[in-house]
Amino acid sequence: MADKNGALKCTFSAPCHSTSLLQGLATLRSQGQLLDVVLTVNRETFHAHKVVLAACSDYFRAMFTGGMREASQDIIELKGLSARGLQHIIDFAYSAEVTLDLDCVQDVLGAAVFLQMLPVVELCEEFLKAAMSVETCLHIGHMATTFSLASLKESVDAFTFRHFLQIAAEEDFLQLPLERLVFFLQSNRLQSCAEIDLFHAAVRWLQHDPARRPRASHVLCHIRFPLMHSSDLVDSVQTLDLMVEDVLCRQYLLEAFNYQVLPFRQHEMQSPRTVVRSNVPSLVAFGGTPYTDSDHAVSSKVYQLPEPGACHFRELTEMEVGCSHTCVAVLDNFVYVAGGQHLQYRSGEGAVDACYRYDPHLNRWLRLQAMQESRIQFQLNVLCGMVYATGGRNRAGSLASVERYCPRRNEWGYACSLKRRTWGHAGASAGGRLYISGGYGISVEDKKALHCYDPTADQWEFKAPMSEPRVLHAMVGAGSRIYALGGRMDHMDRCFDVLAVEYYVPETDQWTSVSPMRAGQSEAGCCLLDRKIYVVGGYNWRLNNVTGIVQVEAPPGPRLPIGKSGKQDPLSPRASQHLQPHLFWSLNLFCCCYCSILLLKKRPARLINGICTLGAT
């Protein structure tokens, strides 16, 4: 660049200068030239240059430039670190390199923390993360705690949760501090461990030192005894003196036995010890049928999308009886599966009244009292601690009846009937009310109708109708809104996809339209997972075939309703993923730790139906 005198001015840099400078300083040190300070640790001496130490270490910078008496001393004694650690620190100051192994790393790390040399601390952390194993994990965790290294501690914790039982078999485990043992045992991140194995690990730790015995209840209260198999409780738990002599431990054992022998009241006995060890809700599909005239078989398979964002379903378990068109609902982290049909029929002729409960805690099925009426293409929803079955149809025709299930009594009883016979409708509960929309009723207007049930008054009333007539659609609650999505409409003996999406706000009794779906989906599964609405499978009337599309949208974000702008708001983020065609998905959200993988893309199309949400509890 030219200045006012016309001279050319440029700035150049020598890339090798810093390396040469460091090498020059190291040479001066090795030759004993210009050294101006001697550091002593445990009678060992180390010669160095004050300027080099001050440039690398905040500790030495404060010592030599902050007016401390050491600034004028030629010999300085250091305490609180080892000679081996200081040797590595000084070598690093002159070379930018440090050689680490498991034998010396604690000394080096201690010296680096003491002398406030962050680059060495970071290198030690990097080394320890790479050196982590079942044998070294707890020792590394002790260093992370001692030196307050949060990132390293997180890595240690994550490794320990993944390999807890292997680590528990190591001798170092017996020296684990009480608070660290409790930290691991109380966590939901121990997802790959059976409770009986965790119990044995805890007992091994307690029995290692008789002085720990008085803390038995403090440790064992984090073992989830109700989730053990009955045989384990009888053969391995109650036989230990520890469980009999300690008053609180006896209570934990009694809680487990009560939980096991009173299955219909388990939802009332929820405690921290009855919770599945998982923090991630998952989406689950129940049963199904190929939906062909030549194949009337139904499936008993249950599949799980293990976590939000996963692309593949895994086989989770099997139902006791194969079923399609079943409805599902969730209460207290139990899945209720009701109705449907055990053989494929095009109408309600095959409707059944069977009802089952799936326990993700123990991976068990329990047959409940049957419904008062057989039902198919109805709704199953949870409201105020009860499970409601509304409408639907069976061999006798469409239904207006509503019945509710009381888990404590294991009984179905009738509630106030719908104002119209209705089937193919959708439903969702919100704000202590049950909302039923659309479906086949008596008139065309019934396909737009919104019914609202008040459980206190045991009465139904009509609310503002939807903008679009819909049957075989889906509803899902998301925050303060209830969304109606998909479905079909009938016109002149033809069926058309309803792409429109609208949501209802109970406080204002108003519907608002938003941008449409990308593809038609009737009789699809719909649920809320990770603050996103999933619409899965169903039937596409434009293609006149089952569809395997999965559409996802995130409703809680800002949305611009139609009518307030010249454009429709985009469903953002929105994603579509094609799976092998599936219809009438029975989907669910709940915490579960069982996951045998199976890709739906490799399975034939089948009908599955019913949707609900079960969160991590």
C-alpha cells in the first residue's frame, strides 16, 4: 500500500520464527545459559528462565510480576505438586510437547492445574479420554473429580453408564465413594442393566466394608425392586440378611411384592423404583394386517422407533393375540390395547371386545376385563385416570355408546353416549376434556362436528365444527392446541384425500387452518414425539393404495395461519420419509429399554391402527 510519499509498505511474517524461538530457548536451557531461577520440589531442583515460565503459566506470571517476594529470589520452593509433574511442565514450556502415560499423568495433571497451564490440562484430558477402559475408568473419574474437570467427568460418567456391570466386577469398584455409587444407581442412564444385576453390584459394595452396612437403605433405595422378576425377588433378594434386618430394606421388598401380586393396581403404586430406566420416549406400532383379499392374517408383532430422529423400527415384543385395527392409549406409562379384529374384515364384522395392558417396565402383557361391546374404528383415550372407548362399529352397526375403564377395579362401565352414532372419528384429550371430531355419523355435517365430553358432568356438547369434513383422520394435542390432520372426504361415491391441517384452541373455541400436508394419509397413526407431530402410514386415495410415508412437523414454533397473510405458512421443519407401505398404524410413545432391531422397509405392507402418547416418567 502506498503512503503519501509514494513508498510501498508491506508486512511480512516468518512462519518458522516461533518454532525457532522455542528451540533457541530450549538450547539456552540445556546449555545452562541465562538461567535466572531455581525451582525446588521435595529437594529436587529445576533451572529455568523466569520469562519463559511467566509466559506459559498464569501462576508464575503472578509470582514474578505481581510484586511477590519470590520475584527477587533466585531459589523458590514449590509445594502442592510433585517433582515429576514439575519436570514435565518445564519440558513442555520449552518444547510444546508432553509425554504422558498412565503412570505419570496424575502428577502432570496435578502440576498443570496447580501452575495454571491450561494447554497441558487439556492434553492430559485428551489422553485420559483415549485411555479410558473398564479397568481405568474409575481411577480416571477420581482424577476428574479431584481436579474439577467437568468435560472429563462427563466422559467418565458416559463410559461408566455404558459398561457399569463390567466396571462393577473390578476391584476399584469396591473403593468407589458412596455418593458416586448412588449417583450411578439412581440414574435412568443405566439402561442396559437388569435390576437384579445392579442389586448384586450394590450388595458387593456394601459387604466389602462392614462399616457400610448402616447405609444399606441409602444405597438400595435406588434399586428398582418392583421391576425384578418374582423369582429373583424370592431366590436372590429376600434371602439376604441385609434385606430382612434393615427396616427400610424390608419396605422396599414389600413394595416389590405388592407391585407384583396386585397387577391391576400397579398404576397406583408408582414410585421412583417403578420407573423404567430411560429418558427417551419412543414410538411404537402394534399388530396389523396385509390388507389384501387373499391374506386375512393379522400380526402380533410390536415395533419400536427407539428414539426421536431414528430412521428404522425395531421389533420390541409380541402381543398375546394377533390383532389389527386395535386402538391404544397410555395411562401411567402402561399401554392399553383394546378392540380391533383378530381376522381381517372390510367392515365391523370381526370386531372384538378384548382389552390388554402392556407393561414396558417388565415387558409383560396382562389381559384385562373385556369391553362391554366389541368395537372397531373407535377411539381410545385417557381422561382423568380412566380409559375411554368412544363410538366405533361392530357386527350390529355403528355405535354411539361410550364406556370407560377403571384400572383399580379392572372394570368397564358405560358413560354418557355420544349425541350421534359415530365411527371413523378421531379423538384427543386436553384440559380435562375429551374431544371427538368428524367420522361417519348421520349427516354430512357430522363429518365436521366436534364433540366435547365433560367427565364431571358426564355430558357431551357440540363445539365449533372443523373447517373441513373428515373421516378416518387423526387428532393429536400439542401444547394448547389440538391438531386435526389427514383423513378423507367422500363425494359422489368417490373418496378424496384431505390434505388440510387445522388446529383447535379450546379456550377460544376456534379452528385455525395452517399449511396442508404434502401427501394424503387416511387411517394413519399420529402422535407427538419430541415436540414434533408424526403422521405415519395409512391409505392414500390419490394412489388408491396403502402408503408408508412418514410426515413430521414441529407445531410449537411460530406459525402463520391462513387468512392472515397472502401465503400459507410452511410446516417447518417438515420431513417426509418413505417406508414400506403400512396402513392403520397402532403407534405409541413410551419409555422402554427393550430393542431388537427390525427394518420396516423390508416388511410387507400391513394395516395397523391407533395412536397415543406415553412420555418418560
